[in-house]
Amino acid sequence: MPTTYTSSRVGANIAGKYQEKGTFWDGVTYEAANASAIVANDIIQMIKVPGASAPNGIIVLDVILSTDDLGTCTFDLGDGDDADYLIDGLDTGATAGAVARRGSGVSLTAAAGFPKVYTTDDTIDITVATSSANVVGTIRLDVLMVAAP
């Protein structure tokens, strides 16, 4: 049965780290330190999207997901509605780790309806799509969001 983990940037009173005129950035580093913990199908809730906090909702404009060399596994990046809405099948086993950015053309989904307007709170989540070993190492996610017009 899949396990859901949460980073330090998911919670009821979490706001973006940098905010100016409705645009804000948030980032988090998640340390997968326990060699027996994170396996295939597990979910890591990384960053809160505070859709209910803006009158017309929040739009995620950009994401950057980077990892250590985590061995043979792939990550999907999405939200509570679509597990691979933003990134589908990022191979984290590269020697120097892996990096994917929305719009970079690397391991990204076509994301029908992008950009999506979040009118209720949600989270940007990593789903461990495949893994031949337990996930151990550093995972970094940066998200650029803006209040919907």
C-alpha cells in the first residue's frame, strides 16, 4: 500500500517564501534519508498551492525538480487530481542526478489545460512511479506561482 510523506512546505498556514504583487516562489528540499522508507507508488507532498487564498485562484507557472542520483527510479510530478500533470517519468538515476523544468522539453507531459487555475488548496506531489531500490538522497522542488487575474 502506498505511503504519503509530506515536506516542511505543506501545512495549513504555509505561504510562499517570496511574494510580490501576487507572484510568489516557493521551494523545498526533501531528504529521503531512510533506506527502507520510500519505494514505488509512494507519494511525497512537496509544496502547498494555496488556491483558496486568492480571489480568483492560483496558477502554477513553472516548476524545477532536481534530485541526487537516486538509483534506478522514475518520478512523476503532479497534484491531487493528476499525478503526472507537470512531469511524467523523470529518470532520477543519472550520474549527476536529474533535473526537469516545465517548458524545458525534458520528461514533461503535454499537460492538457496548462496552466491550471487552482481555486482550492492543493499540493504539488512527487509520485515514485518506478523504483528497483529504496529512494535515498536529496530531492529539490521550486515552484513559481501567480494569483489568477
